[in-house]
Amino acid sequence: MVCSILGWSRSSFYSCRTRKVRLASRRGPKPKFSDAELLEFINKDLSRTPFKGEGHRKVCARLRVIDGVRVSRKRVLRVMRDNKLLSPFRGRQRQIKTHEGRIVTEVPNVMWAVDGSQILTINDGHVWLFVAVEHFNSECVGWHVSKPGTRIQALEPVSMGLTEVFGGVGPDVARGLELRMDHGSQYLSNHFQNQIKFWGIAPSFAFVSQPQTNGVVERFFRTLKEQIIYGRIFTDINQVREAVAGFIEIYNNYWRLERLGFMSPVEYRHHQLTRQAA
């Protein structure tokens, strides 16, 4: 009658009640050591070892060989996981930086962002696409498509942007400009860092494991891939260059962004320059 009132089937009710009874009592023979006693053995072993970052397998092996404590490896894993004793928790923890500010700028040529991504082709395999994006209006100021993805190619979009915006690539041509980048090997190289310093550009690194600190160029890459990469098969690197060149031209002049009041990057730049002149 209770099951009829509640709308439950009797089989589900009795199955649930039986399952709870089974979970309350541990199945199988009673272990020699309780979880609390096993935890004491584990803590003792971790305190005497001179190494850091060892996992549950070595702990279980030492307990068996040195202390004569023979327990299941999976049980050692469970106890260590429940008490946060696995190697990710016992390693030297770095202080995590949190990003709480704004990365967009109120005027142009204060901060640019660079990043790279790979695109698959049939004949040439993976090719690299590097871009430089303005934080003021999300305009793509430079790009480069190449087969290798080294520090040399990573500088090409910056060089293109400097030539277009500042009129050249001479010493200190972009003094006061910051360049936001992640910790990729291309951007951490001495060649890349020395070259942007020659141009007068100050490096500005994104926080580790926080891609939102480089969100302007990340969002540009998402738009680019949604529009011309996903669902398309490229034969070779030349097709990628043609597609990227055509998209960036259309994007800068016609892609409307909500944060810009639904203006395109070029329209917003002209609008702001006109307001400042007035």
C-alpha cells in the first residue's frame, strides 16, 4: 500500500533496501588491519622515505617488504586517495595566481597578444598558424602560416604588425607596447625575447593554467577555427594561407563584436580615433 501511494514499484523498494544493507557491512573476510591502522603504516612509511612524489605502488611494496604488512594495492590506493596522500598532493605546491583584472585596453597599441595553433593538411601534415591580436579592439594585426613552428616563425606576425602600425621594424619602434603571450617554447626562447626587446616591446606573460589571461587571442582563434577550419579538409599549406588571409581581411572589417558595441575591429578603431580627435 505504501508503494502504491508513493508510486514506487515494490521490486525497486526492496532492491534499494537490500543494497543499503550490503553497503553497510563489508563483504568478504575481515582484514587484518583496519583502515586507521593502515593509514598509520602509510604515514610512517612516507615520513621515513627520503624521496618525494612516490606513488601508492612503492608504498605498498615497502609495507610488504619492510614492515610485513600485506594488503591489497588497491586498498592502499583508496586510503591514500581519501587522505590526500597521493603524489600530486604531497609535491611542492606553487602559489596559484588568480586573475581578477581586465586585459582589454582603452586605447590602441598598449598591449598586443600572440599565440600559435596547428592545422592539419593532407599533403603537408600539421602546419603552424601564428597571429598577433590587438587587445584594444581584437583586430588581427599580423599572421603567419608555416610548416615549422619555431621562434623565427613566431616573430613573423609581430613583425607584420609593427610594419603595418608603426611603419617599420627598427630599434625601439614600439616603445611602450606590451606583448601578452603564454609559456610556449617559442616565446620563452632567448631569440624571441631579445628581438621584442630590440623593438622596445615589454613581455607580459599569461598566468599558468589560466588561459583567460590571454583571452583576446584565444577568442580570436576560436572564431577563426569555427569559421574556416572545423569541418574543412585542406590539401596543402597554400590552401591554409589563402583561407586565413581571406578570413582575416573579412574579420577585421566586418566581424562585429559585442564588447565593441557590435562594431567591427576596424570600425571601432576609426570611431575611437574620431572621438579622440574631436
